[in-house]
Amino acid sequence: MSTKPTIAQIAELADVSIATVSRFLNNTTAVKSNTSHRIMEAIKELNYPLPNDFLISNNQKDKRVILINIPSVSNPFYNDVIRGAQEAALRHNYYTLVNVQHINAFTESSFFNLLTNINLCGAIVLNALEQKYFDLLYKTIPFVQCCEYIENQNLVSYTSIDDIEAARKVTNYILSTGRRKIGFLVGPERYKYARHRKLGYLQSLEAADIPLNESWIIQLSELDFNMAVSSTYQLMSQKEHPDAIFAVSDVLAAAAIRGCRNAGLSVPQDVAVTGFDNVDISQATSPSITTINQPKYQLGYMACEFLLERLKNPNMPPKQVSLNTELIIRESTQK
């Protein structure tokens, strides 16, 4: 019969005093980042059962900084989400710090060192998280997920949309215009939004009894404008090419329009193009882009509210909310 590991065992493995481990667990005194890291590694190795709120101490009310983690600054979608989160934080006299960083094996050390080096009260994570990083983050700091989330978990609150339904909405609209050869331009599959929007697209094609042409699905390694232009050009230069392109972001849709033109095709006369997100570029392009409006500001604002509720009441059940989307029809799909 296994016995629960002790604080003394953690202290021995981390090569620190029992008092230091106690201070770390109770968060009553600052512990240096390298020491915190060693203690956390010992806790993981011994499988020491941490209480969910071990970082929420008596002085938690003095912590007023919330970390907002995003994967990149190249996607303007994040701007309004951040603005919503910041305004919710300020309303409650909290401050925000934006961190631009993927969370993976290459950044694991620097990211979790950041969490222990700054006097944070919690985090709003917009990144795609592998399960192991979700678990480690859950043991390290109170956090909520926004837009991206780990599926089938009931530990952490999140705000998002139904990407599958929204993608079906887009694909069905394209089909209603008489287009039957629909290409799909999507980012990395590590993102929930990419997987779900692809699934919605495939479901609509199947429901309409339209055979899938795998060569018309462009899976990009990153959400990169120039890469999308080049990939679209190659696709549309083929003798047999789509008469519509569903891009999973407005940035990719703008790139698709450029790629079509480079291939000598006109949008929307020869090819219809749709985007997703309803960011400023969707109205700045010519033609303007048919897109899905996400409630970006509300997603960020509500995520921050959920985090602040969690800080006030650590035992509160998580809230997991899917907000509504709207199809906005513009010039890129209207002949």
C-alpha cells in the first residue's frame, strides 16, 4: 500500500529546507525562481497531491497582475480579445501583462520561469495546450482558457465558440451560391479551431453528397500570409481547381484573394472566397470578405471575469461557455 509523499521528501529531493517547501506551498514568502522550479520538479516526481488553490494564499488579494498568453502577434484576431480582457481587469482594479509565446517543449522552461518570477494572480491562455502543459499549468497558477481549450475537461473555465457549427454555416452558404468545388485553407492542426472548422467543412460536404478532393485542402504549418498566397497560387494554377475557397481566418482569406489574382483568376467572378473572424482586414480588402463574426471583445472580457470569479472563490465550479457567431456576407462571394 503506497503512502502519501511528505514535505520532508520534497525538501530532500529539491535540496532545500522543509521551511522553504512550506513557504512555497503556502505562498507566504517569496521563493526564488530556480528554487521554485526545483520544488515543482520534486513535487511532480513524487506525485505529491497539491490542492487546487495552493497558490491562492492569504496575501492573494495583493496580487493584481493577470498574464494574457497569446501564440503570436501576426493574427489581428487577438487584438479585440486582449482589449476585452484588459477592460474587464481594469474594471476590478487588476492589471494585465501580455505574453507572446507558444507553450511547447522549446518554451516550457522560459514560460514556467516567467510564471514564478512575476507576482501573478492568474492567467488567461489563448494558446493551444498539450495535455501535459495543461496539467502543469493547473498545478502552477489559477488560469482560464479563451478561444482555444482542452476538450472533455471539467477543471478549468473557458470561453469559445462552436467552430464546427460556424464552419458548417460558411460551407452551406457557399453551396447555396451554386459553388460545388470548395477548397479549404487552414492553419496547424494543433489548434482546436483548425480541427473543428475542418470538421464542419467536411460535414457540410458530406451532407450535400459532394465528393471530397483532398488535394484542395491546404494545411499550413503556420498562419502565415505569404505562405498562404503561394499555396493558393499553386492550387489555383492547376487545370482542375476549386471555384470557392473557405479560409479559416480573414488573414488567410486576404492571402487567398491575392493568390487567385496571381493565378489570373477574379474574385468573386471566378472564385468565391470566405474568411473567418471579421477583423479589420476583411473590410479593407477589395473585394471585401464574406466572413464569420466572432464576439472577440466578449470572449476576452468574459474569460477575465471567469478568472476573477475563480480567484475570489477557488471552489467555484468551472464555467464553460460557447458564444454565438454571425455570418456576414460581403463582396468576395457575390458575383
